[in-house]
Amino acid sequence: MNDALNDLLQQPGIWRAAEVQQNTGMKHVSTGYSALDDNLPGNGWPQGALTELLHERAGIGELRLLIPALARLSREGRWIALIAPPYIPYAPALTGLGVDLSRVLLVHPKDDQDALWAVEQALRNGNCGAVLTWPRTVDERSLRRLQLAAEEGGTWGVLFRDTRASAQTSPAALRLRLDNREAGLGVQFLKCRGGLNQREVVIDLNLRPRTRQEAPARQPQAAHTPEPPTPKPMASPTPHPATAGLRRGRGGRRRAMQMDLPLPAGSRGFASQATPLGALPARNKGRLARLRDRLMS
């Protein structure tokens, strides 16, 4: 029986699950945690696809889990778009973890429909290395549109969702359920396109991620080169490492001090119409309309 099964598996028309990523040519970016990389096809987060992180409550380390990959993408000059975040990112913590804030964008759509539209355009545009969003409601049809947009743009899309969404079918390439453990962050694999080795791992978020060691050495600056502006610290204590990167705004999502980091001159497309991390939250109601006009042109 085993010989017959082995003969069948050798047929050219049979695809093994672990070989899917090799056939599709999907790229990956290291998570920075060997325990997680070793259990993911391609040894990292899948680019050109959606990743869903499901958790019961915010602040258990869901954003901290992504920081090594986001830091690497930002250092490579890729944009990191945060669309409709429920918290204001804590800029000094992100800087301390290696994220280049000049490559981080905040987008504040006026409603859920515009948020999904902005996510789809950012994924499809191809200028972003990662697009993070926190949808309150999203149906299967919208998820499929986002997955197709991610494939078209070759962009890593991340959706933070409530654990109740685990019962909903999803086209996402990777779905993980997160929970707080005494030893670290529990990561349960609900879906993993391409196969996996274990159903569950525990990540110690306090360990120094590998991508920090991979950061290129800083080159000495010429005497005439002005130093980049030093980020202004906000009136808030540094959060616990598990929640580093998130800070609740006063009275809601957007009411909080941020750093003043203007967009680089000459930026184009999606990036030129979004709000950079550090710019005050947009009060101009026409911002999203201008974003739409630019991306559609």
C-alpha cells in the first residue's frame, strides 16, 4: 500500500502542499522569530497575500509580533500603511524597535466603506511593503477583493480581527489566532496555505528579534550633511514591550499628540495623499477624496 501511495505522489500532476509556495513564486519576509519562521512556508510572512491575526482583545502583542518584519521593510524603503487603526502608534517605541518612521503612513477614512476602499487601493498600488488594517466588519466578498488586490500588487496585507471571525471562511493565505500566555504570545495556526509543521507555537516577544541584528551598519555622515530631526517624545511613559507601538488616543481613535514628520519631497501616488506617522490626524474631509483621485488617475 505504501509503495502504491509513493508511486502516486511521484506523478507530475500531484502538488504537495509544502511545494505550493515554490510553484506560485510567492515571496516572504522573515517574521524575526525562528520559532514562527520554522513553521511557515517560505520561512516568513507571505507577501502578495492576506494574513489575518485574530485575538479577543487588543494589546496582547499583536502589533509587536509584526515589528521585526515592518522594521525590515521600512529600512528597505517600503511604505508601511496603517489604515483606520484603533490606537495611535507610539512613535518612540517604533523607533526604538528599528522602524523607519519616515516610511510609516496613517490613513483615517471617515467610515468602514472608505476604509475597505483605501485598503484595497493600497494593496493593489504596489508602493507599500505592508498594509495593516483593523476592520470592524468585513464580508467574504470584500475579503476576496482584498486578497486579489494583494496578489496583484505583491503586497503583504494584515487584518486584525476578533476571534469570533474564525468561524467565517476567508481567502487569506494565513490565519493565526493569538492569545496571551505566561511564557509569551500563543500563536495557533487556523489556516496556512502551503502546509505547516506544528499547530501552535509560543513566541517570547521580549527576545531581541533577528532582524535587528540584520540591520545594515550606519555609515558615517559627512561634516556638511545635516543631522535628521530627532523625534519629539510624547507625554506618555514607554509601554510594556508586549504592547509597544500602540497608544490609545484621548477620547477615541485619533485624539492624541503625534510626531511632526512631513512626507519626503517628491513622494507620489498613495503615499503622497496619506498622513505620515507624526502628522496630526487629518481634519480635512477631502483627504480621502484626493487619495482616491490620485490612485485612480
